[in-house]
Amino acid sequence: MASDGGRKQFWKRSNSRVPGSIQHVYGAQHPPFDPLVHGSLLKPMPKVPTTPVKAKKVSTFQEFESNTSDAWDAGEDGDELLAMAAESLNSEVVMETAHRVLRNHSQRQQEMPAPEPGPRPAAEPPAAPSGDLRLVKSISEIHTSNPLDNASGTVPLQRSQSLPHSATVALGGTSDPCAVSRSALSKRESSRLDKFQQLLAGPNTDLEELRKLSWSGIPKPVRPMTWKLLSGYLPANVDRRSATLLRKQKEYFAFIEHYYDSRNDEAHQDTYRQIHIDIPRMSPEALILQPKVTEIFERILFIWAIRHPASGYVQGINDLVTPFFVVFICEYIDEEDVDVDAVDISSVPAAVLRNVEADTYWCMSKLLDGIQDNYTFAQPGIQMKVKMLEELVSRIDAQVHRHLDGHEVRYLQFAFRWMNNLLMREVPLRCTIRLWDTYQSEPEGFSHFHLYVCAAFLMRWRKEILEERDFQELLLFLQNLPTARWDDQDISLLLAEAYRLKFAFADAPNHYKK
């Protein structure tokens, strides 16, 4: 033990770094730090002698404690250093130095020997114009790169894999990070379109498979034919479709000849007058204000009202014409991407317009056959659906339900229109068309599934609803929801949530109640 007296206790000597010890920090700069360039940035300051890392001895705790002082006892030296640093930075000097750094960096890049011309890889993109996002090697990378890499003009795979995402995309041949996602989306849509075309071209279209494909949206080129099949207007057998179309179109125009002249009779003039008043109120205005469109809609709605005396014409039915007409007419407009809110039918031949009018009438009739109780006397179907929506929301989110009830907001005050117009007044027409893709692929989509879409639609605004503390503001918000910028993605999310709610609550009348 005596021999150990002259040595420090083992716990007093430690090889690990202790708090407060001075450690050098090495930073990465791009381009590397150039003392000649950056020398003018700072005024000369007294040098503090430092000990190289390699020559640093491992100190004991006593040595460390004797050679350091508490930071609280440092006095005003730190403040003086901060003041000196602040005074040493001048905005003009900083700007001048920055420009000099850029010039020097450009000169060094130009003075570098150009790589020898070699065979250009097939996958290498063409040189991007100035201003595009491109990858520039630092000087340190240039000196450490493999000569073979420099000769071929390629970047090593290991380095490219460690690059940020945007730089890696730039090496792939495009400066737009969204281009890859658009390309992938285009391939996916092309694949889906091929599946639709194969189904529709078969001798007998598998309607069940067509519904599964259509649930997540229908590509524009095949949407008209798919809607006609899913609505039950056309048969699944390909050979019978042309004959069915011709027969139904002739049948519709026979109705026109037989009934349309009676629009001025005393028994029907009120119906026709109401139709004539309601059509200019429809949307989109760019479509409705075209005289030919107005005449077509008047004929469709009047013939339907005459042939369905149990309900007759009711406000709200007029909105259901628009999606069918727009989808069917866009098939004959020579534009790559038709704006459904600004469809111009002036270039469409009269014969085509006649066929589109007949197809629209029959498909709308098929839709209304499933929800006709919405439009009979006192509209009992809508009254029942609004009551079901209220009960469903009370089970889904009791807090929202209590908030509406506490401010005396009745569901009938905002949800009646949701049921009467199938949300057409709440979302843009492009979103309605996407919504109807799924409705037509769902069993009882326009009646039963629509209830869960309305519930999901209300829950979408949960945060905003709970923030409103006034009856008037609440009702005004619910009747003017901010959906003008919605697109297909918003509708897809809404439909996914509606499907989840249906799966959870459709066959569970009691066990989710609290």
C-alpha cells in the first residue's frame, strides 16, 4: 500500500473527457475555408495559443481543476470579446467578401482541367441550362475522387446514394422533383386505363369487376361508357350496346314529340315555368348560360316530370342533370384537358347533341329511380336521411353533436341541401364527377352510402365547427363551406373516411352508443 501512496488514486485519473474541457471543433465548409479570402472579414485579434490535439496530454481531475476557472468569475472579458466580434463585422465588407468568394470559386472551377472525352453513358441526361438545379462537387471531393470517375464524367454510386433527395433527382435527368411523381402517376393511370379498356372491350363486361375498378375513380377516356354501364342504361353484352343506344335515343325523342308541346297547357305550365326559372340558377354559369344547353335541360326536366307524376318536378332535380351532360359531352370536345366548369358546346354537331341529350335523360332517370322518395310530396326520403345523419353524428362525435345542439343549430337547416342536391352545391363540379364515380360503383351509392359521405363531410370541418360560438356564424359557415379549391385528392380522402364510417356503423345500431 505504501508503494501506492505516491500514485494518484485510480478514480482521480480518467481517460474520458470531462465537462468544461476544451475540445476542438472541426466544421465542414463548402467551398473549403480559404484564409486568403476570408482574412479580410475579421480584424486582427490576439492569438490564443492552442495545443494540437495529438500533443494533448490526458490531465487528472486535480490538474484540470487547478488550470480552469469558473465561468461566473470570468468578469467582463466575455463581453469585450462579443463587442469586438460585433464591431469587426461590417455589412459592406461582408458583401464585398461574399462577391470575392464567388468570383474566386468560379475561377477555380474554370482553371480545373476538363475531363477527357469518353463514351457518354446512355442514362446520362443532357447538360442542364444555367439556373437549373445541378450537383457541384466541392474542391475536397475533386481531389479525393477516383481518377476513373473523373475520366468517365460520372459520379460514384456510393456518393450519389448519400446525397439529399433533390440532388439525387437532379442526377436522374430532371430539375423538377415533382416530375418523378408525375411520371409514376402517369404510369399508374395508364395501367388503370388499360384495365378499364380490357373490361369494356370484352364480349361481356364483368360489372362486378368494373365496380371494383371504378370505386377509386374512373379515367376520363372511359368514364362516359362506364357510367352508362354502371347506371344500368347499357347492357353488359358488347354486341347489344349499339342497338340499345339507338332504341333508347329514338324512344326519348318520341317523348319529346308527344309531350313537349304540352308545356304551355294549363295543367303543365306551372311546372315548365318553375323549370325555366331554376335553370339559370344552376352552375357552372359558363355552361348554363349557353342557349342550346338551356333548351336541352328544359326538355330533359320537363319530360321527366311529365312521365313521373308521383313526384313531378322538384327543385334539386335540375342539378342532377349537369354531371351526366358534362361527362357525355366532353367525349366529343377536341381538347386534351377540358375544363368542366367552362365547357363550350358551340363546336359540337347537332346530331351529337341530340344523342347526348337522350343519354343524359336516361341515366338521370336511372339515378332518380333509386332516390325518388326524396322528391315526392313533403320529401319524406330527405327528412328521414337528415334524421339518420343526426343520429349517426351523435354516435361518431358526441362533442360536435352537443355543440350544434347547444347553439340550436338543427341538421335540417344545413343538411337538407346536402341530401336534396347530393352535395353538388357544396363542392365544385369536378369533385362531384369524381364523387359520382364511387357512388355508381357502390350498391345504393346515391341513397345509403351518401349518408356516410355527408357524415364524413361534416366531420371534416370539426375543428372549425367547435371554434364557432354563435348560432348565426355556425349556420353561415355550414352553408358556405370553403371547398372551392378542392380536387380529386380531397374527394378520395372524404370517400375513404365515409367507407370507414360505413364499415364501423352501418350494421352496429347500438354497440357504439355511449
